[in-house]
Amino acid sequence: MPAHAPDPHAPNAPGPLERERAHLAASRTALRAMRHDVESLDIRNVTANWVNAEVLQRQIDARIEALADLADTPLFFGRLDYTDFPSPPGSPAVPEEDIPEAARYYIGRRHVHDADGDPMVVDWRAPVSRPFYRASKKDPQGVGLRRRFGYTGGELTAYEDERLSDPDEDEKAGALLRREIERPRVGPMRDIVATIQPEQDEIVRTGVDGTVCVQGAPGTGKTAVGLHRVAYLLYAHRERLARTGTLVIGPNRSFLRYIEQVLPALGELAVRQATVEDLVTEATGVEARGTDDPEAARIKGDARMAEVLRRAVRSGVTMPAEPCVVVRGSRRWRVPAYELEEIVRELLERGIRHGAAREALPQRVAHAVLTRMERSGEAPDDRVQNAVARNTAVKALVKAVWPEVDPARLVLRLLSDDGFLAECSEGVLTDEERKAILWTKPPRGVRSAKWSAADAVLIDEATDLVRRTPSLGHVVLDEAQDLSPMQYRAVGRRCTTGSATVLGDLAQGTTPWATASWAEALSHLGKPDAAVEELTRGFRVPREVIAYASRLLPHIAPGLSEATSIRDAAGSLRVRAVAVEELDGAVVDACREALEREGSIGLIAADARVPALASALEAAGIPHLAPGTETDADARLTLVPANLAKGLEYDHVVLDEPAAVVDGEPDERTGLRRLYVCLTRAVSGLTVVHATPLPEPLRDGGDA
């Protein structure tokens, strides 16, 4: 599949490249016309209602923004020539210029049409575009030719053809496809819409009603697959998801900053991105300012805490000991205690939320009163029932029997009062576990409490037990392997009526409560029937690097398949042993070498080593950035603490002192998993610099 560039000896007649450039120019003109048409809309005479006008104007503004022509982003990246047009049997291949327009489709990031409404660029998500990703010689799907385009900036500079109808042509990844995959990564994460592979495309186009879990080895593009799935679902189910909402959940803010430009580049601007901590803070008003030791965090994150909280919420409900007497006019209506108890028990057995049950209780009592009224010959209506429900005696009963619950105050009491915790966790937690989560010095109140992230999730769970958490249409959960069962529950209640895309790698679980299996995680999420797909073929990490990192797999995730890579980059791995006193200087030298190459550089180190390395870089005059900060021509090096490396990618990575990365974690397995994450962030090259002996699985590997 040769790549074609301009031919300096070509005749005056426009060649294929010139024709493609002309189509690109015409498509950009058509896109500008589409945007102008929207900008010209006058809504003043459309509606007299100012609220509707405001909503319509916001929709128009969003449409204008979505139609922006990004100069450095190719408007289309591929072309399909279908074979289903008239051609005499046995005739030679039809010249390109003679192929009917109806059989040719340019595939791009968004739809573009001309003044007559005919498509000039077809959205990559449209059904007609699917063969661009899935067609092969064995299954051409009606495609005779697949063309990929190469760009420099926004200028079309080359093309490459793959003739699916030619049995003599080899089927392999072409130069332009490999070049796009390997293109240096400067700045935030970019979309992979031009390079989606068949196994990725199948996941991307899974229906909106299905939840899918993707177990993806490093470099398999699982994050990009999840984001493109959101874009596809918004295209295929726009009205439904516009009504119910979509959400992308990432592990931290640095990660979210890294991925934040992918969906806008695909024309999707209305997808919210947040961390689990953001969601629970928004729902509870509680901001995490404290920390837990690993054991306390593990117990607070255990799914058993849901039962403890359920008991705590219901602990205030008591059975009526006295009858309820309602006075209306000259009549007194008496509901005996045993009947009130039946009402309360029925509400408890139904298991409805505490707040909903509390609202239902006065209506049930009022209904009992109305039954007595009817027996006496009266004919009360709904207004009478509502009035009885608001009666002072009924209100007093509800207050005594089914008191209001403040979720934060409830959790404060649970973590401060050993007697209350023992009562609510009897048969659920052990004495040792209760001691581990009790505060040694209870705070005075909710506002002064230094809540941890795990505490905030407990409050979120209690909040949901009181009142239902709103559900979204689709949620993408990335780096899911690090969530606790209680965090899974927090995410799951935000998509109870919708679907989810769960992304992660069990081998990269670096929390004490890291997911043991996807079946267990999906059960906590409330999606036990979700399909689990495994991506093991890597496109980003070089083969030599992923093979080196995979030496850790038997020690950290023995049940997982070893990742492979389609990229063979000789010399992509270097391992250098130095003296202790030379370590900082050797790391700086490795960074200088990496900066001589094109692309982004990541210096990854154990958190405790970051200050020393920052000082060494400053002394050497090498500017560096914090994770998530966009690189530029003057600063391409990012200094990354090991605990923030997950999900990030750099063209070249310098890894400082692997043993320190391992030692920075509570136990060896978690440390080796953290190291596995750090080793697999490189797209083009990895240099490991160490003074302390490498962890056992990595010894005797690489170039000294």
C-alpha cells in the first residue's frame, strides 16, 4: 500500500492529490457556510416566550461552536469507494475520476454537506462509515478501495490506498496508519478516530442499553475507546442522551485535563467530566480535607458498610406506643397503636428510601382516619385527606416515629460513637474493624470534621438511602480498577436507569482495595450482566517496553493475558545503573537526551523523590511542568509523581529509581503494580535510571 506524495513531473491535469486537496477546500467552504446559516438564524419571531427563546439561543450557540473549523485538525481522514455501482462484468478497474460520487464517501470527524444538502464529509459514526474500520479482504463489506490521508498541520500532503478487491495486494498496516499511531504526543490526549481498529470499533458501537467493561492492557487505547463510545452514543441516540445526560469519570484532575479535548475535537461539547470525589462533594456538600490510614480506608470502602449505613438510617424509626387522635371540628378520630405499627412495619418492609417513607407515613395515617370517616357516613375527598395528613397530631406522630435524617450528622455519629457503631455493625464488622474506623478525637460537628474521601462516599451512600440520587443516561468510568466497592456503588446509583462503559486494567490496581475481579466490581456497580471485553493488542507502547513491564504480571495479576504490541521500535528500552551519588545527575542527563527527540517527555519518580528531582532540573536550567499542564515549544518535560502517572502517556519516559516507586506503597504487590503503571507510560522510548538494585522480576534486562 504505497503512500503517495506530489509528483514534481506530473502533467498539467490535476492528479489525485490535487483533486483531494480541492475537495478539502470545498468541504471547508461548505462547513463555513453551514456555520454562517446557523449564525444568521433570527429567533425573535420564532417564540414570544423568553424562556423558550433563551433555551433556543443556547442550542444555537452550541451548534455554532460545534461547527467550528479547527485549522490544525483534518476535516476528513479517509475515503471509501464502494463497488456497488454499474460496471460491465470483467471490465478493468474504473479510473478514480470516473467513480460516481454516490459511491464515494469521505470519512471525517463531523458531517458536512453542500448547499443542496448532499454530503461532502460523512461523520465517522454513521453506518456507512463502519467499513472504514472493519472492512478487510476477507470481508470487504462492499468496499473496493479504502484511502487514508496524511496531513501536516491542516494541509493534506499524502494519501495511501488499500484495494480490498485486489487479491494480490498484501493486507497490512500502511505507512500513514503507522505514522498516525506513532505521531508525537505534544499537549493533551487526542482522538484516535483515524486509527480505530476493528476490535476497538466493536466496543465503540455497542448499543446504548448495554453496559460494557473493557479490560485493557497498557497501550491498547481503552480510554480513547471509552471516549469515542460516548461520542458514538451521542450521535446515535442524541435526543435520549440530551435528556438524560452523560458523564465521564476519571481518577484525578490531572487525568481529566489530559483527556478533556478529545470529545470537543469530535464535536461533542456537552459531556461533563468529573472525579468520584467531585460527584460526592456535589451531592453531599462535604469536601474531603482529611486522610485515612490504608486499613481504615479499606474498611470504609468495603461493601459491608452499605448494610451498616442502612441500619443506621433506620435506627431512629420506632414503633408507636400510643394511638393517634385526630380532632376535626367536634369529632375525634382515633387510630390505635397496633394499626399504626402495621403501617410503619409495612413501610419498613417495602424498603423504600427513608425520606419517601417519611412522606408516605402521614398519608397512610390520614387514609386510616378517612376510612373511619366513611364508615360513619361522611364522604371525605382528597382535600380532607391532605388536611388530616397536615394535622398537628399526625405531624407529632411522624416526628416521633420516623424522624428526619441528616446524612452527614448520621455518619459523624457512626464514626464517633462506639456504642452506636457497634449496634449498627453487629454481625457485619469485627471489633478490630470497628476500632480501625472510629475517630480517636471526634470533631465537634459536621463543619469542623476533617472528612476523608472514604467518609464522603459513606455520606453519599446515606444520602441515597434518604433520597434517590438522579440517574444519567450513560456513564464512562475510567481507571475503574482502583475504586472501592462503596465507590462503585456511588457511581452505580448515578446510572441505575442508564448504561455504563467501565474501563480499567486489573494489573494497574494500586489501592489497598483494588478490584480483584471485574465480576465483583460490576456487581457492586449494579451491572452484573455487563459484557466484559479484553483488549491485549497494544498500539502505543513499543514491544520491547511492554515485554519488559510484563515481567511483573505473574507477581501482580497472574490471571491476565500478557499484552502484545504491533510496534517494534529497536532501542526503545534502556536501563542504566549508576552510583547513588550520581543518581540525580544521571536522571537529568537522561532527560536532556530525551529532549533532543521530538515529542513529550515524562520524568516519573516516586513521590518522595519529586522535590529533589525538581531542584536538580532547575539547577540544570531545564524547565518542567506539572501533570496535566499542556506542553509547548519551550517546555516539553513533565515531572510526574508516580501516584499521578496512571492514564497519562508521553513519547519518551525517564523512570527514576524503580525500587523507590515500589517502596513508596504500603505493600510489595501494590508497589509492583505502581511500577507496572510507570513502566508503561512510554509511547516511543523508556529510559530506566537506578542506583538501588532493581526489583527481582526486572533484573538482567535492558541495556546498561
